[in-house]
Amino acid sequence: MLTLYHCMSARSFRPLWMLEELQAPYTLKMLPFPPRALERSYLSVNVLGTVPFLEGDGVAMTESAAMCQYLAETLDAANARGLHVKPGEPDYPAYLNWLHHGEATLTFPQTIALRYGRFEPPERRIPQAADDYTKWFLARLRAIDALLARQDFLCAGRFTGADVSVGYALMLGGFLGLVERFPPAIQAYWARLQLRDGFVRALAAQEAAAKAQGVVTRSAAQG
Ligand SMILES: N[C@@H](CCC(=O)N[C@@H](CS)C(=O)NCC(=O)O)C(=O)O
């Protein structure tokens, strides 16, 4: 069975959401944030000290977008849930693009905004960096805005792992207080994603696991 190491609403929410969409069995190990400082023993599991870490059945992965792709491909071989877009489908290139866009283009600037606006002690904060990278993130929403103005999901005419990857960046945008600054099509898309059973179950799963494992239930990103 797969084990997912997770901090409340951190990027590890991506594979957690995927596991819930797929209704797959898994073990959820909750960690305080940042584990590198607050749970030093975790470094012997993942030398980077980051979450997510997915292990079991020959798996040892540290990248959330790659996990979305891996889980969709391997846990739903018949693709009954449609979360994976196969190489033969016309939207396969778009699928890979948006899957990686969620982390590489959208989440990257958010983490700078969070670090220099919120996580660092006050004397080390850099308001200009936080502000600039918030604007960077909002400007990078332009590409998905153009798409979502004319379709419900990012690609293939259905909900896929790419929506989980990008959806998590929007969730983090919510923690940064930016939802009102999302363009209307993205606000509507984000509202739709939050209604999904898989998303609701993932929220409940992390809450229940945190309580059971004695980890605080508030995400560090919520400030
Ligand atoms: N590119 C990686 C980034 C992983 C990452 O940096 N995770 C953050 C949480 S959102 C983390 O563990 N930060 C704690 C630290 O850097 O010590 C992914 O998409 O999974």
C-alpha cells in the first residue's frame, strides 16, 4: 500500500486529492510544517525534508505533479475515472503542459510570496518580493483564464490530473487572500473544483488524520 507524507494543505494535497478522486487505499502520515525543523526524523525518510513524499510498492517520489500523473496512470488502468490523458488522445500534450504548469509556473511564485510575506520572521521578510511574486502569480493566470472562459476543465473535455495540479495552486491562492483578484472564469472554475466529492473527501481526510496524529489542523499557509 502507498504511504503519503503530508502537511496540512501543502503541495502534498495534490496527491491526496488524486488518491481520493481515485478512491484508492493509502496511508496518510501527517507532519508538522516545516518537517525539516519540526520533525527531524523525517529526513531519514525524505532527505529533502519536503512534502509530499510518496512511498511503497517500489515508489519513492518527491514531486507532486509527477505523483498526480503516476497515480492516474497506475491506479486506474482502465481510466474509468478519466483522470489520465493517454498519449493517443489529442489533448495529451495539453494535459502534460497544464499538469506541470500548476507547479512550475503557478506554485513557484506563490511560495516566494508566502516565504517572504509570511513564513520568515518579521526582520527577514521582504515585502517587495512578496508583492512582486504575488503579481507574477496573478499575471501567470492569464493562460488558463483564456481557456476556462470557454470550457469547464483544462483539457480533454473532462476533469483530469491537470485540474488537480492547477486547482491546488488556486487553493494556495485562496490562502494568500487572492481569490477576489482571480479573473471571473477562474473564480467560477475554482468554485466548481471545490464542490467535487474527491476534493471534499481529501479535506476531510487530512483533518481527521491530523487530529488522530496530534498535528495542528491549521495550514501554515493560512497565516
Ligand atoms: N516541487 C515540489 C516542491 C515540494 C516542496 O517544496 N514542498 C514544500 C511544502 S508545499 C515543503 O515541503 N517545504 C518545506 C521545506 O522546504 O522545508 C513538489 O511539487 O512537490
